[in-house]
Amino acid sequence: MRSSRTRRRFTQSVAAVLAALALPATAAQDYPSRPIRLIVPFPPGGTTDAAARVFAAALQERLGQPVVVDNRPGAGSIIGVEAVARAAPDGYTLLFGESGGMAVLPALKKKVPYDPVRDFTAIGFVARSPHVLVVNPKVPAHSLAEFIDYVKSRPGELYYGSAGYGAPGHIIMELLELQARINVIHVPFKGGGPALQALVAGEIDMMMMGPAGLTPRVDTGQLRALAQTGPTRHPMIPNVPTMRELGTDVMFGREVNVMSWFGVLGPARVAQPIVLRLNRDMAAVLAQPNVQKRLIDIGCEAEAMSPKAFTQFIGVENRKWAQVLAAAHIEQID
């Protein structure tokens, strides 16, 4: 009797294991069968949110299921990122991750409640966006070389703004200081908008900003754009040379990627068939000319990447930024 019960329990256990193993494949075949939630770890209105909405609308049409943008701002993106790390790995809760939360914050903060590689499944890259060195017209420089010469002649007298301590504009200017051996003073603002207003008003002299919204201010003489980061010129500002073209490539070239970037991630252990399905659909969406144009219009450029390549990319970005912050003597914060 005992032997019979033991065999029956063993058979039931094996059946349960096999059923569990078969579950991801079955789920992947039916995926997606309900709405997908795409968490954006910032409030509406910024570049991350705008890029996410362009992407979500196109992916929704491709998948035939709603892709709902869910803004979860707070703690410099940590709240939204952590929410995805703790979600069920079923492919229905995804993160529209970006370089700040996935690469810079883990190096900048002494402790973050997630590991950007271990706690996530990298699904695919979406877009990248350069940063542009802009100055107030009172700065008599019309090229990067003239700018560097001018700043060198006034060490510690000029001010640059950023969206806050540790923001991309802060870190990139610190790198430029190291690279060009210049000395400028950082003025952190509570967001990129107030910093830009201060620059236009002449309260600060320079800043790094994205391409979106730059052209009208340059055309009207409110600002002057001197150089952009990234490997190629952004279509929105084709007349602005890249740092690499100008020879400033030790810090701004292949060794350190100083562009903002965006990609889709899920919690750890999302089934591989779901990951591959999403990645294929993402690549198809990003190849659409109308999607590419809409991303360009908000200062981004579409770029596809395999899950494996995206995973490796995030790991490299984390190591790079840790080295960059150390080289720039930017202290970690609580």
C-alpha cells in the first residue's frame, strides 16, 4: 500500500514538474493575450516619456494588444525601475529603461534596490539621443576650439547648468573639463527646464542639452550650439559637428558612451520565447520610417539590438560609468 502511494505521489510530482516546464512555452504561444503595461520611471512630458509613447503606440499596432504607458516617477527613476524588477516575469509588465536609471544611478548612488543586469531581462534597444554643448550668445565662441580657449582664459569664472547633481549634463561637463583641462563652475537646477531658462536669460553661460527644442532657440539667436556627442550628427542638428569629428574622442568617443539611450526590459527570468517574440516585433517597429521620423522629431534616433547584445551593452555601460565618475571625482550620494 505504502509503495503504491509513493509511486502515485512520484507520478504526480513528475506531472507537476512537466506541466510547470511546459507553461512558459504555452504562454509564449498565446503571448500577448492581454494588455501590456510599459512602465516609464519619469513623469509625462520629458524625452523618456515622449519616446516611450511613440514606441508603445507602434508596438500596440504590431501586437494587436494595448501597450499602456504607466508613468511611475520618483527617486530619480528608482521607483519605476524597482517596480518592474519586482513584477511577475510573464512579459506583461515591462520597463522603458534609460541610461540614467540603468547605468548612471547604480554608479552614482551608494545603494540602489536593484541590479541592472541580474534583476532584469534585456529585451531590446529602442533609441539613443546625443547631448549638445550650447552657450549663451554672450560667450564669444563659435566653435569648440574657440570655446575651450575662451574658458581657459577665465578659469573658475564661467558657470554651467544641469538638471541636477549626477544628471547627464553634469557628468558630461565634468568629462569635458577633464578632457580639455578647463575649469567651470557647476550650478545644479531642479530639472532641465529651469536650467535652460537660466541659460537663455544669461544667468549661466553654458550647458549640455538634448536636441529637442534646440533648433528654434539657435535660429532666433537665443543660444549657440557648438558640438554634439554621439558617433554621428543627429538629423535634427546636422550642422553641429560631433565631438569625435573635432578630435575630442578620448572621453567622448568609443571609450565612453555619453549619449542617453532607451530600451525595453522585463523582470528577471522572462521566458525566452516571449523575449524573442518581443525583440522581433520591436525590430520591425523601429524599421518603420514613420516611427523613425517621430523619434527624430523628439531628439532621438531608432536603433535595434538583440537581447544578448543589449544585455552586454548594459553591463559595459555600468562598468564605464563607474570609471567615469571616479575619473571625474564625482562623489557617490546616499
